[in-house]
Amino acid sequence: MARASSPRFLGAAVAVALVVLAAAPPALAGDPDYLQDLCVADLNSVKVNGFPCKANATADDFFSGVLAKPGATNASSVGSVVTGANVEKVPGLNTLGVSLARIDYAPGGLNPPHTHPRATELVFVLYGTLDVGFLTTANKLVAKTIAQGDVFAFPRGLVHFQRNAGDEPAAVISAFNSQLPGTQSIAMTLFGASPEVPDEVLAKAFQIGAEEVDKIKAKFAPKKS
């Protein structure tokens, strides 16, 4: 069973993440710079490359306790759960160019290879030991084992992963320089797309037969209710 981190340590993790992001020059931000003090997202309005501002802002628009508790890793097929604190959960983040997430890992759990098209990611380990890495466009693997208190950065748009290398639960806080970084899982994108990516494309790309493609697709098919 995952153990919750202490409020003091969790607070330190968030503080470190936000200080690092705040220090980045505006020109390097993942989102456009803002033109007013605040613009709390009206999540019920039509979204056009962002969210419009709602008329009245309250303190609750800038607050969330969503990262305080570990995610239920036992309900995940890969042994990890990502809990986001982006503009969709914290409307006050609209136009501010930052967001956070918490990732919990069961022993041996994996956050599968994926990319964030709109943000660089910085993880701070709350507890546990993780094997992490990213791949450059020259197919070079940059990898390291990290533990409690360590940080590791994943450059924007590059494929990366994290795996719990220990026998105990692990967790990190992730910081992003985007209010909505987006996540594209490589396996799910290719084998779980709707409409489906043609078998011929996947078979040739991965140098496998059509039968193997169908078997993999079956694992990523949407669950029937």
C-alpha cells in the first residue's frame, strides 16, 4: 500500500518545482506570456487555443488538494497513476504557464514511454527509487536512477519514461512550464487509436506480422462497459 508523504515534504517538493519554473525567462515559457494579473478559466465556455476568462474569480479557483493523496496504483495495468493539477483542475492557472502533477508507482510500476508536446517536465522524488530516462532525436538514451529528494528533467517533446526500481511504492511531483502540457502515450497512440492505425503501417514500422499487430491492439482496445 502506498504511503502518503508528509505535508512538510510535499510542500517542499511543490516549492522547489515552482521556484525553478518561476526562474525561467518568459521567452522560454511553454505558453504565451499573459497580459493581465489573472484570467481564471471559464471551463464551461468554448475552448479556442485556451480558455476565456470568467467574470468573477475566487480563492478556490487557485486551490486544489488533488495531489495530497497517493493514486490507486492497483487499478492500473502498468502499476502507475498520474494525477494532474493543470488548468482543468485549477482554473486559476489559465494563462500562467505552469502546472503540476503527482505520479504514484507500485513496486515495479511503469509510467510508459510518452511525450508532453507543450512542456518540459521536472520531477521531484517524494519517496522511492526510480529508473528514469529520455530519448533524443538521435535515438540516444539519457538515463539515471533517482531517489528521494532528487530531481530530473525531461526536455519538451522528447519520449521519456519512469519505472519504480524498488520493492516499495514510489511517488514524484512533476512540474511543467505549461498550464496544459498534454500527454501522448506512444503505445496507446499507435495501437489504441480510433479510428485504428492500419495494420499494414504498424506491421511494417515494427517489423512484425499482422497477427502480432492484432494481438497488441487487443490489449489497448477500449474496455466495454
